[in-house]
Amino acid sequence: MLKTTCTHSEILRGLAECGHGDRILIADGNYPLDSNTGTDTRLIYLNLTHGIPLVTDVLKVLEETIAIEKAEVMSPDNSGEPAIFAEFGKILEDGIEFRKLGRFEFYDECRKSDIKLAIATGEQRTYANILLTVGVVDTLFCKNIKAKE
């Protein structure tokens, strides 16, 4: 039995295949995952039902599982900032770059070849999509693991 925050086997496999600079999409329930991701992107459908799981649930698990250096969000063209952006900011570590992209610019980014993993959620809030860039694991973290062995 795994003793990690993330226990979903396909997500773990996808994360293990990622390296520094690769990107991961966590999509809301309205996101067209099949038509707006690359042909080599690993697609994971977690959207069990409306509202389960939330994008923020998946983000919390990934934030505890991998190093994240940057986040990009789909921003509405004509209205204010969605409330979920503040939630994203609370979950992500301080200092992580947070970039806002227009809807079609976000779709273009998600079709690129460096999007290795795309996770569909049951999130019902609009503009609740986030694109994460995998960072580098701190060498101090690796030394602490070896010290425990």
C-alpha cells in the first residue's frame, strides 16, 4: 500500500514520467479535454460526478507530490478575476509564478507537446483550469531522504 498523498496509479505513472519543465493540466468539468490536449498527453478522467473531485482537491495532492515552479490559468476576457484564483494562490507555495492567459491562448498552450498529463475533474466553477509546470526537486530534500534510509 502506498504511503503518499497521491495514490492514483495512472496519475503516479504520469507524474513519474514528467521531468523539469513538463506541464500538467488540471481541468474543470467544462474543459474539452479530448480536443484541447496534445496527441501524446496522458488523459486521466477523475470526473466522478458534478463537483467531485474539485480542481482544488487535485491541486492540493499534486502540490504535496511534485515540485511546481509555475502555474498558468485561463482568465475570462470580459469580467473580473474568478474567486478560484485566490484559492489556487493559497494552495501553491509562495513565489510560484502565476500567469493569466486568455481562453484560446490557454487552449493553444494545452495542445503543446510538453503537456504530459491532463486530469479531468468534476469541478463546476468556470475558469477553474490550471496548467502547472514541473519544477526541480530541492537537493536538500534528496539528502533528507537518504539520511532516513
